[in-house]
Amino acid sequence: MSDEGELDLRSLNDEELTQQIHDDLYDGLKEEVEEGVHILLERGWTPYKVLTEALVEGMRIVGIDFRDGILFVPEVLLAANSMKAGMFILRPLLAETGAPRLGKMVIGTVKGDIHDIGKNLVAMMMEGAGFEVINIGINNPVEKYLEAIAEHQPDILGMSALLTTTMPYMKVVIDTLKEKGMRDDYIVLVGGAPLNEEFAKAVGADAYCRDAAVAVETAKDFMKRKHNQMAASA
């Protein structure tokens, strides 16, 4: 980034700079986002405030325009990568300060399926919304999901499939959770082009998520409900 560009960002007040980070995220300008995050931290912003007001809010705007068909997958991937660059700076600082997270998610593509883009987009958007995300990749047998659940103790399990032939494997995973008496411990979200709400219901998932923006909103709703239930039973 040029010196002039850096001076420009530093000359903005906090509110203008936050707005500029939203714009730079939207445009997928990774270096500018990194620079903006560093400046806010230098000005004494807490890592959590930078995360929520600069990055999460910026990705929320991206998510709305993606949902409404104004932005498309390549642009959202660029935005998500810029957000990731900002998160890379904040993550160790957030860990130090014990900042609150919205929840934790394990996500992976099911056995026999090697499609990655949609799942990665969901993972990045979820992280951008303030969730901790463990992305276990592609072609996951039930054992891999169980290992990840045991290791990370997530709130949410996300499964993706892009082939009609691999979709039924989601039921295998959910049925295994039922057999082990673990099904009710997790929110199970499923997604992928050939799926629909009827399928999600039939295999025993909690919800079908049409795209990454819907996945974020659905996850937030379920976490809100979960917290309310916990508060009610406390």
C-alpha cells in the first residue's frame, strides 16, 4: 500500500475509518482492511470492538447484498478473504482477552463429496459473524465428524453436499448421533445445491440453509434460542 494511502486512512476519525473498513471489506481490499484494523488497535480499541464494529458489521452488509443477489460468490469470497486477514491480526488478541464468541461450529462436506467452495464460504461468513469455526474439509465419513465433535465440543454441526448421490450420507451422520444419544446436544444445519427444506426435515436436521447468508442468520437464531432455554432452566 502506498504511503499516501496509509496517510489517508490515518487522517480519518474512528467513525470514518470504521465506515472505510466496511467499504474495503465489501470491495475485497485485503491490505486496506489489515491497515485499518492496525490503526484502530493503535488508537486503543479493544480487539472485540474492532471485530464487532468493523469486521462483523462489514460482513453483515456483504451478507445482505449476497442474499439479495447484488453480490455474487466470487465477490463474497474476496470480501471473506479480506475479513480473514483482519481476523488473523485479531484472533490471538481475542484469545488473550477472552472475548465472547457467538458460538462454535464444526463444518465439513460429507463422505464421497469433494465440493469445497460453498462450505468454505459458509465457514468464512460464520467466522465473519463472530462464530468460532472448525472446517474439517471434504469427504468426511461419520467417524471424522464424531472425532471433531468430541475434540471441539461445538454448538453447531454443519454438513454440505453438492451431489444427489452423497446427500443421503447426512442421514447416516444424524442417525449415528441419535444412536449415541448425542443428537439433541447439537444444532445440525445442512446445505448444498440439491438440498431443500423437505430433505433436511426427512434426514432429521434442524434446518436447511440455502446459502451462506441464510446459514449465518439461522445459526444466530438457534444460538439465541439455546441461550434463552439455558437461562430459563437456570
